[in-house]
Amino acid sequence: MRTRNTVLLLVLSAAVVFCSGAFADAVPEPARPCRLELRGEAEIVWPCGVPYEDPGYIARSGGTVTAEGAVIPWRAGDYTIRYFLTEGDGDIAAVRRVVHVVPQALPDTVQPPAGTICLTFDDGPCENTERCLEILAQHGVKATFFIVANQTKYLHLLPKIVAEGHTLGIHCYDHGSYGMLYRDEEHYFTDFMKAQQIIHDYTGQYAHTVRFPGGSRTASFLAGTLDGGYGELYAILHDMGVRPYDWNVQPESGAKTVEGTIIDFTHPREPYDYAVVLQHDARRFSVEALDQMLTWAEGEGYTFAPLDTTFPEVLFN
């Protein structure tokens, strides 16, 4: 039996064979052959930020097995999962697994050359994403897509986004209530892990960039639930091998039309240095403005790059 958990306690029942003995730190030698065994190793090293999948156990005959313990895959640390077998006569045996969740290394950041523009698109994939990809391809521009992972109708576009050289980042799984998403650490990171698993299922890779829905200012609700505030929140993400990014250019903030978006982007108050541009492929007018935005920027000598973890974080808080 294989079990997958993100955070919740494992509670399993199955038909198993008797294996005598009582659980202790060192499992005693059984009086008769033990038929409750761990599947896989008794000690596992697991990368922080990757949804945890327990290998489970092997049970061979009648009885009841329960499992208890939790692995919190976004928190580096040591965790124990215990499997208990209870036979009809009440005799109990047990085995355990220790899981070491270890931080992932992040590369040092490197300041990009002046005039670098990082286009980012939130809230897809959606009905406009293919058009967005077409325009980017026509200009040979790579961008970053912070996705909402419960939009199942368009998830088939995730491999295309990656194959065309763009960065896939996490926005969230469910872009519903901020109050629910940011209620506490467990709610936010459970949502994050669901999005992470979907990205891996479709592309074979995990995301290493994230944008908080509403930006880091809105994530203050979450940071306020942590003893260490924003510092602790960012430290958790860094242990997961993930960098968070807000934005410093928002061309959609004006008239919210094609023309308004073009004007806002092509008339910056000062020349772009390292620009992280917020757009939404879920907003048709923003996608339709993209061709003229790129044509203008290319004429001005700007270059484009997708975000990765070597880019300095751009954060409001």
C-alpha cells in the first residue's frame, strides 16, 4: 500500500498478518515471523518543498494496521511515522520510519544588466494564454507565468509553457478567499503544495518561484500568524528552494484597456533598470496590448528574461 500525504496525519486500515511484540524505540524481536514491514527504507532524506509521499508498509494477513505521524514538507526537520498492527487478541506490533526534510540550496542572486525586463503573467492558464504565448514567440521573448493550478480546463498548456522556454511559477491552487488562503501556515502551504504537485504532474518539474495572490502586502495576514513574521515566511520559502517576487511595474493599473496598458508601459517615469512587470493573461486587454509593448521595448533597446532564482527578489515587504 502506498500513501501520499502533504501534511495531514496518516490514518490507515488494512487486512494484515499477525506480527507480535510491542512498539518501542527499538522494535523487539518478534516471537514469530513479523509480517508487518516497511515498504522502502526506515530512514528517508526528503527535499524541503516537495510534496511528501510515504512508501507505506507491506502487510500480509489479517489484523488492523493504523499509522500515525505527520511530515510537514515545507518545514525542514525530522519527522517520525509509526505503523501499529493490532491483532484480534489485542497483541500489538509496530514499525517506524524517520523522515529527514532537508533544505534545498538556492543559488546566489546576480543583478541583471540594466534594461532587463521580466514580464510576468498572473492568474492563468486560461482562454487567453495561447494568444499570449503566440505573441511572445513572435518576438522571441521569454516570460514567467504564475499559475492558478485548479483551472483544470487549461492545465494542458503547462507543458507548452515550459517547452517554449518560459518559467512556471506558483500563484496558488485556489484563488478564492484571501482570508482562507492566508488564514495560517497550514492553509497557505497546503494550497501551495497542491499547486506544486500539479505542476510536477504535468511537466515533471517543480516550481522555484512564487507570487503571493495580492502581493506580499496581502500576505501580511499570513506573516502575522508566524512568530517571525515576514522573515520566517521568506525563510520557509528559501528552505523550499523558492524565491518570492512582487513587481515594480504595473501597466494595467490605469485605464484597464489595451490603449491604457500600452501608454502606461511605454511612458515610464524613468527608464527601466530591472523591471518586473505585472500583467494577467486572464485579462484580454492586457494580452492584446502585448505586441505593441514588445515592439516599443525592443526599439528602445530593452532585453527580456524569464525569472529564475538567480534574479534578486522584488518585494514590497
